[in-house]
Amino acid sequence: MNGIRSIINRLALIGLGDISQLRREEGQTLIEYALILVLIAVVVIGVVTLLGGQISSIFNKVQNAL
């Protein structure tokens, strides 16, 4: 539901000619997406670092089985 409201608000801003507000919201969204990607990258790096030896062992067992 929030997505629909957001679209309606953006269309209203465009219709009213207030592009500056629209640009600010898009900039905020870009920064939010970037922060989410950084958080995901940090989590993935942490998991791979902690489980790297075990993952390597599993791949070696699979390789030897082939």
C-alpha cells in the first residue's frame, strides 16, 4: 500500500511542478539502497570468513567424489 501512495505522491509532485522535492526523495532512496547493499556485503563477507574453511572442505569432498 505504501508503494501505491509513493507513486501517487510522485505523480502529484510532477503535476504540481515541484520537481525539487521529487529529486530529493530519489536521492534519499539511492542512499538507502546503497546502505542496504553495503550491509548485505558486510554480512556475506562475515559469513564467508567464518565458514570459509568448512565450505572449502565441502567443495574438496565434492571434487574428490567426482
